[in-house]
Amino acid sequence: MQEYTALAREVRERLGRVGSGLARLVQQREDDFLALGAELQDVARRVQDIAADSQKLNHIASGDTVRHILEELVAELDAMQTLCHVDEDAVDLAMLSRARELVQQLSRSIRDYARVVRTLQMLGISTRIESARLGSDGRGFSTLADDVEKLGYKIVEYSGRIMQQAKTLDALAEKAEASTREMHEMQRECAYSVFGSIRDNMDTLHEVAEGSRKASEDVRGHTADIAASMGRIIGSLQFHDIVRQQVEHVEEALADARTGLDGAPDGMADGAADDDGALAEELAVAADICALQQAQLDNARTSFSDAVSTLRRELAAIAASVRGVGQRTGGFSDESCLGEDCGGTAVLDHMERSVAEIAARMLSLAEQGERMGHVMGEVAEMVAQMSVFLEDIEDVGDEIELIALNASIRAAHTGEKGKALGVLASSIQRLSQDAGESTTALATLLREVDGVAGQLKTYATAYLDSSRVSEISGELEGLTHGLREVNGEAARLFAGVGTACAELASRVDHAVEDMGFDAQVAAGLSDAADDVGEMAGMLRERLPASARAAAARRLAAMRDRYTMEQERVLHGRVLGGGHAEAPAGGGEDGYGDNVELF
């Protein structure tokens, strides 16, 4: 009896020391667990912030804003290029050439008309001579000669004016022709050179926008994966609570073993077989409890070490992923790269300069078009004045016909003596017909010149509307400014995500480096497992088989206290298959959903 009593005392003391050590082991590392949890929660918050910025970045880069701005840019550029349309057929130049050709024909017609003047002058002289020869019978012819002479002066005056206007008109048409050629050259340069450069810039902007969109989607996808991984890690932190529960269950089991030994006889008389058997049975129970708790502690140590190792690996993987995201944003967030290589800001700068250049050139074109309009207005006004002169010339033709009629009548009254005057009258009549034909030809030419002048004026005034040019220019400037703002916001977000990723990766690295408490916990659990295992071996060597069999029946009830499946499995594995059977009632294990799986 004394042997079992001393053994029970020794086991009680050792169980107490192991239990106290386990309690201190968990309590001493509680702050470490809490600090780890807080740090991981902070990491998770940072990951969520990065994910939110990535989502915002993706919305800016992939949303409707950039697409709408680019579409409006294209539409406004098309509108401006329409204003800068190049007349490849050069209709305006053809009309100007036709106007000059008509003026030249008009000049020839005026020169032909001058022959009428010379003929009139000769007829006037002849009429005056014949009138003098006839004496009193030729007095009427003297008046007729005066009329013919006056008419000749009128024709000279009117045709001279028309000739001078024709020269001025030709000079204006020549000036307009030179201006039109210059305008065409400016239009070609504007349409093919400057607009071509802008179109290239637009292509580059589309490429930059597409690259930014793809990069933002890539960043968003990776940050979403990182956030999901971080969520799983936070969820897996329950391993601390699970290990703590396992250790607490071991403490309770060891306390139960001590309680059984505390209640055993301690000072009974030697030879008391019943008391001796009861103490042996309690020691056998303690041996089984120690063996079972050794397995539980080994399992807790392995599970804990594996969980922390997995946590380290996952955090290291997250740090690598975060760095990868940072690298993906680098090409878009580094301001030094927002130049010619990346194309973003440099293209916008070039585009703004091109828009300003186009606006300046087109305003110049508009001003030149307005000047051409004024020139064509002068042309039209001059043709109108020439038309007035044409009316005077037509009046002269009527007067010639009247003089011819008077000459015929007077020649008839003079009889044979006025025969020569009859010849003169016939000549005046023929001259009247020639004058009428020349007048008709001049009228036709002047009307055609007037028509061409009107078309040229309409064409010139419709070249460019300077107000519309200014309006489109302002809209283009506003759109490029809006695109610059979007580009700047995207660049800031890229930079922010990159910086946040760099800081987060360093934070995770620091968390992994500081995560060394698992070695101390594992060592403490290992030492405790060795102690209880040694006690189990020692007790089983010194106790009879009968005591161990009785103890096994008592330990079957301990299985019902476990809240984790792994504990029940280990219980059955250590104490034998019979102890691993599912208890009756309440599902397969009798605990319903009250199970935490590790």
C-alpha cells in the first residue's frame, strides 16, 4: 500500500507541475496571439483599401469616362477637319479662271466696240461735208452730224469706263486667285500634316488608354485575389483558439487525474486489499489519462506548428503577390515614365499644342476667307457698275438707230441731191445693227461675269466660320483638359496603389519575421507531452493488468467531453477501437453542429 501511496503522491505533484506549466504556456503567449491577430487585421484592412483603390482605378481606366472623351475628341476633330476641307477639284480656282477669261473677252468686245466709234466719227465727218455741199438743203444733215459726233463721244466715254473696270476686275480676280492658291496650300498642310499628327496622337491615346485599362484590370484581379487570400488567413486564425482549447482540455484531464488521486486512500493500514486495489485503479486511470494527453499534446503541437508554418507561407505568398501588383503599377505610376516612352502626358501635351496650332491656322484661314469674301464683294459691285454702263451703251445703240432713221428720211426729202446722204444713212443703219450685236455680246458677257462673281462670293464667304472655329477649338481644349485630369487621376491611383503595395509588402515581411512564438509554444507542448508520456510509461510498468482493465472502462466517459473531432479520434486511437465508437443519440457523434474542425 505504501508503494502505491508514494507513487500517487509523486504523480500528483508531477501532474500539478505539468498542468501549471501548460497554463503558463498559453497565458504567456496570449499577447503574442493578440498582437498577431491585430497585425493581420491591419494588413487585411490595408489590403481592402488597396482593393478599393484598384476598383476605383479600374472604373476610371475602364469606365465610360475615357471612352466618351475619346469619342467626343474624334467627333470634334472630324468637325474641324470638315471646316478645313480641301477642294481637290479646285472649283473656286476654276471659277476665278473663268472670271478672268470672261474679263479678257469683255476687253476684246470693248475693243471691237471701239470700231463703231471710229466709223461714227468718219460718218460724222462725211455727213458734215455733204451737208456743207448742199447748202441750205443740207442744214438738217449738219444737225445730224452733230448728233453722230456726240454719240461717238458717248461711246468712247462709256467703253473707256468699262475697259477701266475690266482691268480693275481682272486685277481683283488675279489677287483672289493668288489668295485662293495660298488658302488651298494652308488647307492641305492643316488637313494632311497637323490633322495627320493629331490622328497619330489619337491612336497613341487609344493605345495608352487600352494599356491602362488592361493594367487596371490586372491590378484589380490580383488585389481581389489577395483580399480573398487575406480573408482566408484571418479566418484560419481560429487555430489559436483550437490549440488553446486542446491545451485546456489536457489541463482539465490532468486535473481530473489529480482529483482522483487526491481522493484515494492516503495513510491506510497495510494489507487493506480493497484500498490497495482502488488506489491502483486510480493510478491506472492516471496512466491512461497521461498516455491520452501525450497524444493530444503531440497533436496540438503538430497542428499548431503546421498552422503557423502555413500562415508564414501564405503571408510570404501574399507579400510576393503584393510586390507583383506594385510592379504592375510601376510603369503607369512613375512620373518619369509618363513621357515619350509611356505616351500618356507627352501625347496630351503634343495634342494640346496641335489643337492650338490648328485653331490658329484655321482662324487665319477664316480671316483669309473673309478677306476673299470682301474681294468677291468688290468684284460683284464692280460688275454691277459695269452693268449700269451697259445700259448706257444700249441707249447709245438706240440713238444710233434713231440717227440712221432720221438720215434716211432727210435723204429721201433731198431727192437726187441727197443721194450721197442716202448712202451715209444706209451706213449708219448698218452701224446701228453692228452696235446692237456688240451691245448684246457685251451684255451676255457681263451677265456671265456677274454670275461667276456671285458664285465666288458665296464660295468665299462659306469657306470658314471663325466663330465655329473658335467654338470647336474651345471644345477640343476642354476635352483634352478633361482627358488630362482623368489621366492624372489614374496616374495618382496607380502611384498610390504602388506605394501602398510596397508598404504592405514590407509590413507583411515584418510580421513573418516577428512570428517566432510558435517555436516556444511547440517546445513547451513537446516538453509537457514528454512528461506525461514518461508518467504513463512508468505507471503502466508498475501497475497490474487488472487495474489497467478497470481503468479503461472508466475513461470511456471522457470521450463525451471533447468538442473537437480530432480529440475524439485520438481518444479512440490511444485507448483502443472500442473507445472510438460513436456515442448514441444526436447525429453521428452525438454533438450535432457543436464541433470545430481544424
